[in-house]
Amino acid sequence: MSSRKEAPILQDGGELRLNPILNYHINIVIKTIQIKLLPDERQKEALIETFARFNDACNFASRIVFERNPDNKIFLQKIVYSEIREKFGLAAQLAIRAIAKVVETYKADKTSFHGFRDFGSIVYDQRTLSFKGMDRVSISTTNGRIRIPITIEKYCETPFERIRGQCDLVRKNKMFYLHGCR
């Protein structure tokens, strides 16, 4: 029987965790910021095309994983990277992100084929997305980088340099959003 206690839940939704090795508490609170993109028609078309090609590339890589069962991301990258760049017209880092997305899904279940929807999220990082002040974002698409006006939640006053790691580009109700952690 273990003497391990459940971590107490904090009022703000975070959790206080005990590290048994170092015996100290860490307060983990992750907040997500939603940023609405305000693209013009040409930019919408570029985003829609990027979603389609990115997720087609994910489906292509997924077929390879399901049929050949490569051990890890690096091995899969060696098999499909060049073909994804050529066949789907993705920038180098978007091709890497597509491969990583596929590998992540197969970590949980290797027994069945994993298909990706046309508008499945795209993970962007600091190489494929950058904030240009408080009102614009520069984002990599299949048509090159484009600058898109943005609007953020009214109550959010977090500076963009505090957004950590990656942002997910999602399409919901024909609108485009970035979801990032702060």
C-alpha cells in the first residue's frame, strides 16, 4: 500500500504536485490564450489550402506508419520528409510538424490507421509563426509567409513574449484561431 497522497487542487484550477525524489511542491497552472485571426479573402484561401495540404501530408505519413511501423520520428522523417515537401508543397518546418503530429497519435494506439480531418489543427512554433506587435501575426503557409491582423481576448493582458512554446492553428465555425499557452 502506498502512502502517496492525492495532489490538492488549487482555486485557480492548478494542481500542487509533490516530487517524491526532491520532496518539494510545484505549482502547475497552464492558461490558454485564444487569438482570433482576421484574414482577408486571399489570406483565408492561403490558410484553407495550408490546412488541406498539411492534413493530407499527415494522412500520407500515417499510411506509412501503419504499413511499415517505423520505430520513431527520426526514422519516419528519413522515409517521408522529402516526399512530403515535394508532393504537398509544405515548408520544411511544417513538414516536420506534420510528421511529429502523426508520430504523437501512434504513441497511444498502433493497432489502427489514424486519419486526419481536412481542418485538423496545425501546430506552429517560433520558426513558423511570430507576433508582429499586438495586432498582427506572421504565419507560414503553402503560399509563403503572410501577415494577418489579429484580435485577442479582452481580458488577456499577457505580452506575446510570455506565450510559451507552440500555438495551434484551428478553424472553428469558418473562423481561424490560434491557441497558445501563457
